[in-house]
Amino acid sequence: MKQIGLIVVSITCLVGSAVLAASFDEKAVEVLEHYCFDCHDDASQKGNLNMEKLLREDSFDGALMFENLLTGKMPPAKKEQPEAEEKRAVLDWLAKQQRDHHQKSFRRLSRHEFVHSVNDLLGTNLDLAGKIPEDRGTNDFDSNRKIQLSREMLGSYFSVADEMLDQAFPEDGFPVEKSWVVNRVRDSHEMYRSFHRPYQDGTLFSWTRSNNGISYSFFYDGFEPPVAGWYELTFDAAKVADFEDDMSLQVHAGRYYYADDRPQPQRLLGVISLGNREVESRTIRAYLHPGESVSVHCYSRHNFRERNPKRGIYIKQLKVRGPLVDSWPPSSYQQVFDGLPIEAPSREDGEVLGFQTKLQEIGGSVSVSSFQTGMEKEKMQDGSNLTFWHTRFSPTVAKPPHYVIFENPNGAGIEGLSFATWQGGNGNGLVKAFEVYFSDDGKNWGEKVMVGDLDVSFANVQPIVFPKKTTRRFIKFLITDAVSLDGKSIASIGKLDVVTSLRAPAESSAIEVASRSPKDLKGVIRRFAGRAFSSTLSEEELEPYYQLGLLRLDDGGDFVQATKVGLKAILCSPRFLMAPGEHANPSFARAADLARVLWLSVPDEELLSVAAAGEFHGESLRSQVVRMLDDQRSARMIRSFSDQWLNLRGLNKVTPSLKLYPLYDDLLNHFLPIETRRYLQHLVQEDLPARNLIDSDFTFLNQRLARHYGVEGVVGQKMRKVTFPAGSPRGGLMTMASVLKVTTDGFDTSPILRGAWISKNIVGTPLSPPPESVPALEPEHGEAKTLKEQIDQHKSNKTCYACHKSIDPYGFALESFDASGEWRARYKIKQAHRSTFTYRPQGFFKIGAVVDASGEIGEDRFENIFGLKKVLLSNQQKIAYNFAKKFFEYARGEKPNLEQRLHLWDFLGKAEENVRLKNIVTEVLIITLNESKR
Amino acid sequence: MSDFSRREFLKFGAALPLALHSLNARAASTPGVKAPPKRVIFICNSLGFYEPNFFPTKRGDLTSSKYLKEMAVREKMTVFQNLFHPGMETSNHDSEKSFLTGAPSPEATNFTNTISLDQILAREMGGDTRFPYLSFSIYDRGWGCSWNDRGVAIPPMHDERQIFERLFGEENLSAKRQQIENDQQIVKSLYRDMEQIKKKGGDASKIESYRTVILELEAQLKHEEFWLKTKKPEVPNTLSDDQEFAFSTKVRNLFELSKLALQTDSTRVITLSLDWIYGAINVPGATGGWHTLSHHAGKADALNKLSRIEVDIVKHLDRFLAELDQIDEGEGSLLDHTTVVIGSNFGDSSNHTCNNLPTIVAGGGYRHQAHTVLEKPTPLCNLYLELLHKHNVDLGSFGSSKKDLGLLKG
């Protein structure tokens, strides 16, 4: 043991006596010999561990021995146990013995930290992390110090920085805010009247789950965001039903699809809970992109498809306002150019816009060969294919030719026509074939430009593309063939409009900073750099950020645009992207670390002023941590930490089978992780003890989640703290549906996977991957052997059992919950369905065997989840210790070393209040902050 | 285009003139112009293929393979049996990181990967195209088959529409030029920034690691600037947006994009990683968790579903190869000038073993052998080394390679 010399020296310093130190080391080895060698010597090597051999080596990784000894897993309970003092000697020795791991002393910013930080620096609110590639790889946490910057990552930081700076300081000014009021649903089939129908002044939506089980969205016509930005969507809506529950209006955005098509994936913007039978205005705010449309989906558990529905959500109208800015002038200007004269002419409001056809947008008009009263040309220009234009048939039948003429007075470029048949009638008059003519004067039409056929059975929009874009004044759509049920020549059209890519130029309001002074520009950049880097830089150091902007200013460039270049250089600098930055004093480094860990961002004014005063110690540090946890920016930390720690980032990659779990829906899926985040945030902010991670009598629920958990009396979709009824198996993290879902593939549950999840994330048992060439076991619920019998095959193989005895049993206890997280007493066995799957609320399954949720961990037997929670709660220090280690890894980007682990373990055992989560978080931060001083 | 997508235009509207020859097909028809360039594409099917269905049961006869018997271009492919990466004994799913690098023990906590085969080839073959290389994956996961010379993952692109836009979308050239110029100036000021940090005694390893990356970015900007002079190729958007089999659609689209990229000579080096270890997926004939099913433990029902998924992958591969073979280029087809390698990090993913990796080499103009069984377990890197040699990269070794075994004839 060549290390001994070194150990002796370091221990001498600690205890101050060379004699003691030497015996100290000997003692550790003695203890190991006495208590461990029975099973782990050269001869026995139980569990493949030969300590005798290990100790002969120069260095070895003692982490596993350390953990097992520390948490009392070893020696096994039935063997002789070491005295506290003996145990301590070994732990200390192992901690000292650990080789310094040569991790990089810096780490790069994660993509989430980058976007949050830049938002806070610029006063923007943009969710652009998705534009930067996923950067965690197979590591547990984004912060991992092994992760290195790549060219692709840096490239995306360059472009995202541009995008955010352009949003904050748009070169062409801020687009004018406009309003739209719309109440019409975009094209739909007559048969979808079972999902929505005209009602009073607007539309009644009923439950819109489609035949294949996916939730249909119905799109509002007449509003498309002209530019990317924040919009306010106000629905004047009411519940039309007489049950207690609220109805939910899911508001989505995404690519428009016709209800006939396969639904295209939509983004859920928000949920409006409606309990009132009177119309009320309810507003959500959302960031929308051009090309997206807004759609709604009505949800309630009470109404399923019915012909001409009587119950549902009545939406009188949708009013949209935007793009919004947070104030005027926007806070980006106030924040970055603070102190300089900002010239912001009052922001203009746009007119209230209703539905507009493309033809109207280009200032065109339409005429027709003839019309029937009540079926005028306007009816094919109103955005709906349920109303239509029809040639005259009463009192006399109009003679052919039947045609539509468009006039394009401003010479806009027209690429074609968009046509839709009308829906809901007997089909008489549907157009089958057409010709197109162009003219300059509306009289001389010349040769036909194109001919074409139309599909009368097709309800979607059918594009008609001209061979070449035209700017001519008149376009004639001549009907050459149409369905005629009565032998008369007639024609009808549901929708006909021009297709043009021309967009009206967006009006905007420009803001200027009234300065041309290099000194002002330097001031702005200096202050921004100070906040971004959490430090004060010298003029020499700032010069690279100044120079480009000064050049631009000198060239006569705009002050704001010149400044932007300097800001971008700051955001792409190694000082910003690779933490810690270069700090003038350790207090600034601590402020920067704290802000990154708890807010995923840069320090605020208060943190910087505490840092400037050099007061980041003891009580002032603690009080800052408390303040930061109470600040709503800490929700980012809760989300980031819980998503990674509990694997919830994979949540949306699992879709529960609609055959087995027919009641699972998007709404539930949306709220699952929210419950987990709210709960964890509550535990931390209220400083509750770690045992709440295992069990508690409350959680955060709304109507949808409460129904999933079988909790009565929760009305409305607002999340609130709810106490579980006595005897509920819920409470704590393990029995949350988010966790129960993410640990499955959406069909069957696997006790092995769930057991591994608890082992790793809650209990903290280190797991090794299974050895090669051991056949994997994937139990099936349908088999003759019980699930337990199948998995107990692990027992028959010693190699398997060594690890699986501390994995599988946890999973057994969770067998009482299915893959959607619902309680079950018996298994469901999937049944075949005839031909194509058609969604039905009762699903396709039969009831199978009774669930056996019993198991044993070491000496502790349990019958079910209640029993397992009891077993885990018997060692709260261990649960708290695991939480502390996970938070440490999240915060620091590396696992705590053994010395730090020992420190944490001691801390948690020292006083009862130390297992409270806020205390744990604070203690971890104190250790990691000390670390970053190195 | 406003009301409907470009694709619908093409679907319903009059046919646009689609002069879609490979650039090199035209070049080759002109006397004195060099032969079509060589291309490569590497595909990693990370959960492998069920061996009994994949490998021919009759040696040398591809029609005795359940999966491959109906492949359209059987005469232009070779299935290799008994290849492996040494050092993967306990690697499990981590072995995927080493698929194209051959680096041992990817599961180790202190593992650092090495450069992947495609990146070495990209240095040799990538300079002449708009994209020196392309890397695709099913979803946003940040790593795939490609690793740079520092062993850092190259994040693959995964969004089909964005990829299409990058490759073929119209650009505002003057805005793009301005953008590149701006970025080049920013890069220059960042060099000065680094000097300042160094002067003040900043962490040298940090600056060095940043410098490496920004040098690469600078080279990339230069490359993009050069390509501003050439208009992007115009191709019809043939991506599918079918949502019934969303996973299958995704795989199809990535193959489609690969084809278009090769056909238009937008790149000559592509990697594609096919991976999904999360919830159930839907393919024709089966719904199930790919990963769950891959641990079939020999059960008939699981194997049936798993084979439906694998057949679906093979179907897309088959289509891809057949389409490449239908595109005339020079004396032969695009496939004859493209080496297609499809394989996996798992030999038997049910048991997490990394022996006998299923490996196909198709196209590339080799004299294919249908089925080559190596007598004893042989490092896959031997084949990789040979591929380097075939593409004029003179390296003595690659990963665990012992020597170029001359497995590919012609």
C-alpha cells in the first residue's frame, strides 16, 4: 500500500498525532478483516467482491464498500455488526483513500441555463431551448462536467443568441398589436356535427375524441399569427351541461389539418376550466408562430359522441390580441439601456380583424354567373364549407355557362385557387370539372390556361395550381361538369378563394435610443457584461466587446443595433458559456453558482450587491438561499432537477395503450408532471422532512388527476393542495402517476424496471449493469406462471440474485398500479378487436389474475405498497442522504466524493431538522460553493 | 406558400418540371470529366436484429434469410457474420456509442469516445459538398453515430421538416451573407477575448477547449460562405406526414432525406441512428415497446411483434437501396457509388450481447458475396479499416482493427 505514507501525513494534520494516525489505518484494515473477510476474502469472494485482493492493490474504488457500510446494508443484519467507532474508522479511511478524481474544474452552460439566463438578461420570455440540440447525452444531469462543448452546440448558441437579441431589439421595430374576433370553425365534415355544431352566436363543442382515439382539434378560422410573438387568447365560453364537474377546454396550436386527415401533432397552450353556465371571458397567453393555427378540444368525462350534442362547451367567440409586449417601451429596452433617453412613439393599435379571405387581403372582388337567394357568392367566401354558393334554380334554372370571376385590381401574384365542395347536402351541383381563363379586361378571355377535375367525394380543400403565377386582372373559373341528380345543369361551391403568398407588410413601431456616444455604448456593454459574467471587468478586458459596436457606430450605424453586436459577443464568450466565469472575487463566483443552480440563470441585483459587499457566508448565504427558493424563478430548478432526477423528461415518449387504458388522455398527461413539480416545490419551500418523498397524506391535484386517483370532491382544473382520504395508497413520489407511467412502456408494467427506478432514484442503491450473456427476463402478464414466479427465476441464478434481490422487490409493491398509474387489484389482459381499432371508452381487455404486491427487502417483508413505504420510512436518513447526493450531482455536475458524502451523512444524522429538504438543499449548496472556490 | 403545403401542391397540382438528375450524372456524360464521387452512409439499428430471422440459414444464400429474402438488390449486398467489437462485455446499451468508433468499455465512468469512422471519411470526402457530413436520428437526443476527434458527440438532426429546409429550402442570400459576416467578426472579437482571459491568468484548459471549438466554427462559417455562391438544389418535398404509423413514417422520411441528400450531392457522408427505447410504437401489424420486445426471452408472441418492427425497418432499407439503384449515375447507379453499411451495436439485444453483430454492406460498386461468414470472431473494425482504404484514407489501424482482411472485392 504505497498510499499509506500520504495517508499518514494527511491524518497527522487532522488528529495531530503520528502514533494515532498509524494505528488508525491499521485499525480500519483490522475492522474490515474482522467483519467483512468472512464472506469477502480470497476464498469466498461473495457477490464477486474480494476485499483481500482489493486491499493489496495500490488504489481501488472504495465507493461501493463505502456506501454499503454507511447506509447499513453491509454487513448484513444477521451478521455481527461493527461498533460505531469502528465503522467510522473504516469510512474515514475509505474517504481519504479515494483518489482525487481529475474532473475538469469547469463546466459548460446547459441549453436550458443558456435560454433562461439570456431571457433574464434581456427581459424577454422565449422558450427556445428546443432550438439547441439536447446536450445531456446519457448522463444523469445536464450539468455533468464530462459534457464538452461541440462546434454544433456553439453554432446553435450563436444563432439562438441572434434570435433572442432580435426579439428584444427588432431591427424593424415592434409589430403593431392587432385584434381579431372570430367565431367560425375551419372546414369540417357534416358528420363532425357530433363534435361541434352551430349554437346560439357561436359553436357548441362536445367531446372530440376520434375513432382512432386521438383527440381531434377543431381550428378557428380567420386568425393566423402574422409574426412570432406572445398573443392573448380570450374565449367567451360557458359550460352547457347540468353535472357538477367542470368541463375543460384544451387550447392547442399547430399545423392545421382537416378532421378527415390523420391529426397532426398539436401543442397544448393551456387549459380553461369551465363550471359556469353563463358565458364568461377566459384568457390564456401563448407564444405563437406564423403558420400555426389555434384549435380547441372539449373534454369532459360525461359526454361522449352524440348526434346533435346537447351538452358541451359553448364558445361564443374567440378574441385574439397580439403580438403583445410586456410594457411600452418593452422592458428589454428599459433593462439594457437604462439611463439613456429611449424614444418610443406611442404604440399603435391595429384594427379589429374578422375573417378575411386571401382575395380580400389582396383587395380583390368576386362575381358569379348567377345565384340562388340564400346561397349567394358571399357564402363561398365566408371560410366555411357548410355554407355555399349555388347557381339559380328557382324560380327558373339558370342556363350554363356557370362560372366565377375574380378581379385582382392590384396585380397581386396569384398562384392558384383553393377549392372545397360544400358539405351537408345531397350532392347536387358538386363541381366535377373546370377550366381556367385569364383576362386583362374581363371581356377577352383568350385560350384556356388549364383544365382539371375535382373530387366530389373529397371534403378537404383541393388546391388548383396555375401553370405559372399570374398577376392578371381577371381570372375565370368555368364549371364544365357538375353532379346533376335531376338532369338540370346547376353548380355549387362550398369555398373558392385565390392562393397567394403575398403578405401585407407588417406595420411596426420603432424605438430608438437617442445617443450616438461611444461612452454610452461602452456603458451599456459594461453593465450587461457585469450582469452576464457576475463580475467587474477592466476596460482592457471589455475592449473586445466594445470594439465591434464602436466600429458600427462610427460607420453611422444605429445605436441599438451597434450595441447588439457587443451583447452577442458577450453571450457567446467562454466567460459566459463555460462556468465558472472569471470572477474578481470568490463572492461573485458564489453568487453566479447560486443563481445557476437555483434559477438556471444569472444573479439579480440583490445577489450582486451581496457579492460586492463580500458577504457570502453563514447567515447571509442562508438567507439568500431562502429568498431565492421563495422566488418564482426557483420553479425552473424544481422542474429541471425533478425532470432529470426522476427521469420525467421521458414522460411524453410513453403513450399508454388505449386498449388497456382507454380513459388516458392528453389532459391527464399534461397535469402528471405538474403534480410532481408542485409537490416537490412545496416540500422544499415549506421545508418538510425527507419522509414526504416516500409518503404523505397530501399532494397537489385538480379534477382530472383526482379522478385518476379516485379522490372525490375536487372540481375544476386548478391545481390545489388536497388531503388524501384515509387508506389511500397515494402520497409520496413513488405512487405518483407521472412516475408510475414513465417506468413502463405504456402497455405492461415491469417490476424489474420500476424496482430499478426506486433502487437508483429513491433508495440510492448503486446498481451495476447485468453481466453479459445472462438471458434477460421480461415477464408477461398473460402467462400461466404468475409474474412473481417468473421473476423469481432471478433467485435460481446466484449471479442475478446478488443484485436483483435489492431491485425486484420494490417493483413488486408497485404492481398495484397499472401503466397509466391507476390503482388495480387485478391485471388486465388485452383482447383482440375486430378489424381496425375503433376507440371505445370501455377498452379492449378482460380481467386477469389478482395482483400480488408482496416482497421482501433483506429481512423486511411487506404485503403491499403500504408495507413497502413503512420499510423505507424506517430509515429516513438514508432517503434524505440519497436526495442530498442527487441534488449535489445536479448542482455541481459531479457526484460528491466520499469525504463529502460522509459530511452529508453526518449532517443528516446530527439533528432532526437536518433531514428537512430546505436544510438539505442549503447544506449541499454550502459544500458545492466551497468546492467552486478551489 | 400560404394555404397549404408545398407537398400538397405537388400532390394535386400540375407536375412541376423535376430535372432531378444527380449532378454527377450530367458531369459524367461530358467527356473528360471525372467519375462520380464515392459516398457512404452508416446506419445503426441500435436494438439489433433477431439473429435467426436476420442471418441466412443456408450459408451464402440470402433467400434463406427471413428478413432479407425479398430485398430488391440482393445481388448488390453482402451480409457479414461473426463480426464484433472487442471490449463490450458489460457495455449494454452504452455499446451504441462505440458502433462507429470501436472504443472499448463505453459503460465505464471515465469513458471517452474516439473519432467515428464517418468523421474520418468526412475529412477526406466532405470538403466538396455543401454539408461535409450529415447526421440524423429519430428524436432529439443529442448523440448518434458520429463523434468528433475529441470523442465529443455530434448532435444529429431529427426534425424532418427542418432538415429539408436546411438542405433544400430557399434562403435569403443577402441576409445569410450578412449573418456570416457578422459571425465572423464576432469570432474575431472572441479571439481577442480569449487573449484577455489568458492574460489575466484564466483557466488555460478551459480556453484551449473553447479555442478548439471556435476554430471549428470559424472553418464552418468559411465553408458556408463559399457555398453561398451555389444555389441549393431544388427538389420536391416528398416527406410523408402520415401519423398512423408515426415511427415508421419517421424512419421512412430519414431514409428519404438521405436519398435526396446523396442524389443532389449535398453531402457524401451520412450517419443515421435508429433508436427508440421508450414507450410503445406502432408499425404495420404490431404495437409494442420496441425495447421491451427486444428482451423477448424467446417467447413466441414477443418475437412475432419484434419481427414486425424489424421487418418494417428492413422494408425502409430495401426501398432506400432500390431507389438508389434506380438513379442512373455515370456507368452505373447511385447505389454503385454509395457504400451503405447497416449494422448494430447489439448481436443479441435480448441478452445484451455484442457478439456476431448483424452487418450488411450494400452498394459501393463492390463485387458482392451475398453472405460472408468469418470463421472466428473478427473485429468489425477490420471491415471499417478496409472501408477507409477503399476511400483512399491511408490509416494503419482503426479502433480494434488488426488488419484489412480484403473482405470487399473489387
